Amino acid sequence: MEDKLPNNLEVGERIRKIREGLKMNREKFSEMIDISDVFLGQIERGERSLSLKTLYKIVLFTGVSTDFILFGNNSNNSTINKINRILSKSSDANIEYFYEIINCSHVFFKTYKDLK
């Protein structure tokens, strides 16, 4: 069972890559997830473990799955994660608007594909 536990060093490395992918420095990212930049640095270096609360904040802010953060399982599509991150910060009215855009685009491309 021991080998199935998340490895702090690997978890920290994935979090660092997520942060860098967002083009954020440690200070800004830690501010967004409400932890100190010192603590974030310790997590990224594998010196400290994530609490459930911190993991939740990272997932909520980034849209990245807990499965990826903890175990590196990358079954999620990164584009979907980016869309989810935008949606999580949007009003209900904007979410409905985004849905209409996506749905219209889907119908258009499906129709266009059928015409080929």
C-alpha cells in the first residue's frame, strides 16, 4: 500500500509545472490559493505535504484534476481544464452565453462536415 501513496516530490513538481503553465510566479499563485509563498515553495520542493484544503484550492483555481496532481494520471484534456478554469470564474449569465457559442459552433462544424 505504501507505494500507492502520493510522492511529495512528484506532487510538488506537478504543481510547479501547473503554476508555470499559468505563467504565474510563486507569490501570485500562492496568493490566489491563499497560502504563503514560502509554504508553496516547500510543497513544490517536496519538503511539505499538501493538506486536503490546499489541494482543493489548487484544483478549484486551476481546474486540474486531483488525480493528476497526486498521481500524475493525465486522463484530462488540458483544453477542457482551461475552459473549466474560465467557467469557474464566470457568472451564470456568461456561462449560458459561452454554452450558446459552443453549441452553435458544434452544430455549424457538424453541418459543415456533413457537406464535405
